[in-house]
Amino acid sequence: MKFVQPYAATHKPDRLLLTAAGILFAKLLLLRGFFFSELQVGGVFVDLMAALGLTCLMELILPRRWRAGVLWAINLALSMVFFSAAVYHSYFGSVPTYVALGSLGQVPEVGNVVQGLIKPVYFLFFADLLVLIGRSAARMVRRKPRGPIFGPAGRGAAVVQTSRVAAAATLIVCLLLSGVWINRSSAISNEIVRAENIGFFNYQVSTAIEKRKEKQFLASTSPEEIAAQVSELKNSFDASGSADAAAQTNDPKYFGAAEGMNVVVVQMESFQNFPIGYKLDGTEVTPNLNALVEESFYFPHIFQQIGPGNTSDAEFISNTSIYPTAQIAMSTGYGDRQIPSSPRLLESKGYKTATFQINSATFWDRNQLYPALGFQNFYDKPNYDNDHFNNFGASDEEMYRVGLEKIDEMKADGSPFYVQFVTTASHAPFNVPEEFPQLAIPDRLQDTQLGRYLNAQHYTDYAVGKLIEGLKEQGIWDNTLLLLYGDHGGLSTAENDPEWVSSVLGIPYEPSITRFNVPMIVHVPGAGQGEKVELAGGQMDFVPTLMNLLGISPEKEGYTLFGRDLLNAARNTIGIRYYLPTGSFVGDGVLFTPGEGFEDGTAVSLDTLEPVEDLEPYRDDYEYVLQLMKLSDDYVKVLPKRGIGGK
């Protein structure tokens, strides 16, 4: 006996696919709305083609009996991806690639930060799934019987065949259009603009294509070949600038001013430059650092250059003078390499090396990063008495206490040491427990992130003072170079409108320059008392500056550095490509941000914080930075891998 099904019912699978395409299209538009300031007609069309293409692919590869379940499962998976991408963008200001989204395993360690980034509107990605669950529950309650499931064989087969032909044709058109869009956008260095032009899915495909091409290229080159290109490029940059650069290189200032000294490096969490010297209603926010500036080299125009690893990337770049790739945290992507670094170079000069941080070393794969950088020892969470300062664990004071004990052991045989401390007390959400020193916060800043931030930086400064006291008590202060710097900005733009910050603090606050400007202070006993170095630079300049002071020439030791010695460079240009798009740079008194390219970019003066209209003088810097970052990426990717258990 045959059951005759109405003609409309034979189209139910087609309606399912159209519904799936419509839902996916709506979610892509929602994601685009979170990413970009406005919806462009071209972008809407791109997302429509992506939704149609994916659903047509499902039509062709999924058996019809499994289709509904698989489509809803894919819908759930994509909703989770879109939700994660929206949260990621709210923090980094970037469109994530599939590589970056793979780092979300680190989220539990910073759950309190992530919670603050989640907006209720992001849950709209799951609205259709809630409706589906509600309808399914209602049907189960009513126990409505299903209708007949078999229809006329001939008509059903014809409908299926027609549907598959239409799906195949649509898929081919979508793939061809995607290929055209991806190819046309390949020259755009600004990842945000590229993603806006080609859509979220095509952006992932474009990333995969680039990685495939990159793999083929890297197989045909070597670190030595790339190092030669770096040297040629940097020399050409010098030749195009001030004539005194070469003269200074032949007889560098302060070369060997700290020769043979111990080295202590302090990376200060979320520490922007503006608290240095600032008084909040007459009270110094950073009294210890202010006093240190008066007897040190102070670099007020240093900018963060981190990638998606944030703090761990700052550790990487400050020890290597190599750009993070901006695709994946360097600890995760390159922790298996043998990376030229300060610890390796100084170990060859007889130094003992160690690094200290209170997280578990598995956080951001530091248990791989530290051996990759050549640290002889690292001291993580189990080494400290947990005074429960914040969600990470122990306070900065406890970290310094343990660090000073280990320093006492390291110097016992008279060897110099190189140690790095990575602070966490001033990590978002910037809550300092009441039993620790507090900054008096005025009423206008109570219950604000800005107020908590200043208080956290005040405690960071207090703890640094304790470290300095400890070095003096051990009798090594006069034979120790102390370098302090901020790892990255801390104040989120979502909670701190720049005009409001300027108003309540009474200082100029620019959303990019002030946010990404971090301090660098270098104390050398007997040198640099109160010397302010106005040249702009970045975290990649730390290694060459440090080595000059120690009287070591990295180039003569076979090391390739992508930064410059800030005490001797006549000019400098450094690239930024996370939180800001690739092609952004600081140099010659401006911060430049590209559009699709150079011509539609924007620049802001570092001095006046006002827009710069004439961009042409900065074209060469833009080209130089793009080339240098590309060489840096190639260089780190062809570095040799470490053997099992090797350094």
C-alpha cells in the first residue's frame, strides 16, 4: 500500500536548506555588525554567497535522513564559533583566524576578564536554537503523531535530482566568486579591512591559503639567508635617514657602561606610560618608579608590539627582538624552537639565567616558551606561598621574595645573573585586596575600571620598591642593571571613553597612542642619571639596547635582531600589528594606521595627539615595516626545532 504525500511535503528538505541558509546568513550579518562600524552592500552580498555556498555543500554531501540533525549540529558549532569570535574581537579589536581561535583553551585562566567582555547581545547567536528546543519540547508534550514519510517514488526522486543540480550550480558560482574576492584582497595588509571585504568564512580560507604558500616558501630558505636580507634592509633604512647613524654605530654611546653587571628585568602587567609622574589629586601613583626615573634612562615613547599571546608575547619579544607573528601566541606556535635570545647569549658569557612568574607554567605554554628562549630555570606557581592576591595566585611581593632568595643562590659562586620577573598583580580586573597597600581613590573614580587600574599600578609600584630594597640589602644594587617595562595597555576603550579619561584625570588621552604607550626605564649604576630618551621605539628594541650597555655586539655573536639600540639610533620605525592592523607603525613622530593600503591610512602626531594630514613623508617607513615584519615571520619559522629535552 502506498501513502500519498502532498506535493508541498516533498519540498520539505528544500525548505530546510533554505531555512538553514537564511539562519546562517542572519548570523553572519550579526557577526559583521559586531566587527565593523557599518554594513556595506558588498559585504552583505559576500555573506549571502557564503551562507548559500555552505548550505548547498551540505545538500550535496549529506544523506537526506541525517540532514536535519547534522544541519542543526553545524548550526550549534558555528554559533559557538561566532560567539567566541565576537568576544575575541571585543578584547583584541581584531577579526580572529581559525589559528587564533584555537588559543581559547587559555580562557579558564582569565575567566574573570572574559566574563567582562561578554555582552548579552552576543547570545543572539543561539536564539534560533532556543526556539528549536522550545518547539521540540512542545511537540513532545502534545505527542503529535508524525505523518506518513513515504511519497511517490517517481516524483520524490525527480525533486531530489533537481535540488542537487541546483545546489551544485549554486555552489560552483559561490566558489568562483569567493576565489575572485580572496584573490583581489590578497594585497591588503590590514586584516580588518580584508576580512570586511571578503567575509568571515573567506577570511579563514584566505588564511589557510597563505599558510600553504608560506610552507612551500620556507622549505626553500634558511635562517642565514633571511638574516642577510634583514641586514640589507636595515642598512638601506639607515642610509635613507640621518647621516650620523653610521658614525654612532662605529663608536656607540654607553657601550659597555654595564659590562659584567647582573641584569634584572621586570615586565609590569598592563602598565601604560601615563601613570609615570602622574599625581592623582596631589598623590603620586608611582612614587618608586618616579624616583627611579630621576637616576635612570627613561624612554617615554615606547609602544607595545605583542601578538595574540599578550603577556607571553611580551616576554618573547623582549628577550628576542623578533616580531610575534600575530597569528598565534609565540609560546604555543614556536615553543618547540631553539630561539636566539638574551638568555642564550648571556649564558654563553657566563651568566646564570632564570625567569619568575606566579601562574602555572602551562598557562600560554610557558613550559615550552622558557626552554625555547634558553632560560636555565623557571619558577612558577608551586614555588610560592599563595597569599591569594588575585585569581592567578600570589602577589608581586611574594614573587620578589622567592626571586631574591634564588638570586642569592645564583650569585653564591660569583657568577653574574640574568633574571626576569613577570608581574600579575595589576592584571584586569585590577582588584587589590584590602590588606595590601592602597591608593586613595577620589569619589569621581570610585567603582570605575580607571580607579581600580590606578590603584593596581600603585601596588605594582609599591612591590617594585620592595624588590629594589631587597637588591640593596643583598649588596648587589650597585652592580645590577635594572630594566622595567610595561607589557601592554590595560584600560579597555569600552569602559574608558578617552574624552572622559582626559576629563577626570586632567591629561591628554588618545585612544591608540596613550593606550599602547608603555614605559621603559633602565637603571645603570653610574650612567644615565635622569636622561630622557625621546626616540620612539618598541619592545623589540630592548635586546639591542641592553646588549649595547653590557658591551656585547649581537651581530658579531651571530644574532639577528629586528630592533635597534635606542641609545644610538638616529631614527627608528617599529611595526604594530595586533590591536592595530598590520602595516601600523610608530616612527618619525607619528602613529600610522593603514586602510586598505597606505593612501587611505591615517596618522596621529605623538607630540600633539592631533591628526596628521600629509602622509607622503611616511610612505617609506610603511614599506620598510611591512618588509621587516615579513622577514621576521620567515626567520622565526625556519629556526631549528629543539630535540626532546634540549635547550
